[in-house]
Amino acid sequence: MTDIRIGIWRDQPDLGFLNEVLAIPGGEAAAACIQCGTCSGACPTVRDMDSSPREIVAFVRAGYRDRVLNSNTIWMCASCYACYAQCPKEIKITDFMYKLKQIAMREGYKNPGARRARVLARKFADTVRKFGRNSETRLLLKYFFATGIFSALKYTGMALSLLVTGRLDVFPKKIKGSGEVRAILKRIDEGAAMRR
Ligand code: SF4
Ligand code: SF4
């Protein structure tokens, strides 16, 4: 694969890592990144990331395995696709983030954000499995019980105002066809297990 490394950094480049990440469908487009920062400007969670999406693209191109996989950025990504939608070079940054999460999990990188993101994803899937859709109240209760209920206290004011305005579904109801949703999720789980 063409060496598209840019910049001079202290980390040692890992070309195996670079090639694995760029091998995702459309991944080679990262070579065209002009470091304009539009992706970072569009990202709704960039303030909580330790490296911006623009930096992650640069670090991937530089083959900086540890810097990327230790970063909380890949776990803060909300998969909203705003970066991809606005990138002038149509680089699939969201897909890179998915790939990076897979590698980080496979290789046991321990970022505190990773554990919380995994708990949130698992509780979200459990909620959809049960009701056929998400229930924010149930999801957040389960999430905070699993990760530390005291950290929920700072959101009490917001929760109360959402409750008063009827924006929290305290007693979620199952949708029609929730069994079909469960069957779809079961098929996804089976497919994922076969790929491992
Ligand atoms: S918006 Fe696209 S071209 Fe600009 S820095 Fe981000 S990935 Fe690179
Ligand atoms: S997909 Fe992820 S990285 Fe891209 S804008 Fe959304 S949250 Fe940010």
C-alpha cells in the first residue's frame, strides 16, 4: 500500500495498523485529507475528545497505533456522520472510528471511556430488545447503576425539567412487533459471533 504518512511525530509509525485501518471500504480516501478541520468543526462531541477527528485522521495516516487506540475520541464518537457529510474529500471518518473501536477492543486497550461506551451500548441493546425501541429513562437508569449512580446526581436538575415537560417516558411501553426486533438483534448477534 502507498505510504501516505504525513508530518513528523515522536511516535513510531506502525504500518500494519495503518494498512488495516485504511483497508476498510473507501479507507484509501484518507490519503486525500487536506487537514482542513471541517470534520472537527462539525463534530458535536469534539469538546469531550482528547484528539479531534481531524487529528485522528492525521494520526491514522501517520500509523500511530498507540496514540489513536489510547485516545478517548473513538469512544466519544456518537456515529452521527456529520463529519463525513461535510468533509470536502468525502472521507468516511465515522467508519474509521468503528474500525478503531474494533481494534482497540480486540487488542485490550483500556480507556475509561471505552468501558462506559461499552456499558451504554449493552444497556441500549438490552432496552431495544425488551421494548422494541429505546427508552431514555430506562437506559440512563441502567447505565448509571452500572457505572456509578452518584455521577447521575449532577443531572438531577435536567432530569426534573425533562420530567415536568413530559420528555421522559417513565413507564415505557413495548412497540407492536417488538418480537421481530428481538429476532433481528438475535440474527445480528449470531452473525457477529460467527465472524469472531
Ligand atoms: S474534513 Fe475531511 S479533509 Fe478536512 S480534515 Fe477532516 S477528514 Fe481531512
Ligand atoms: S461521526 Fe463521530 S467523529 Fe464524526 S462528527 Fe459525529 S461524533 Fe464526531
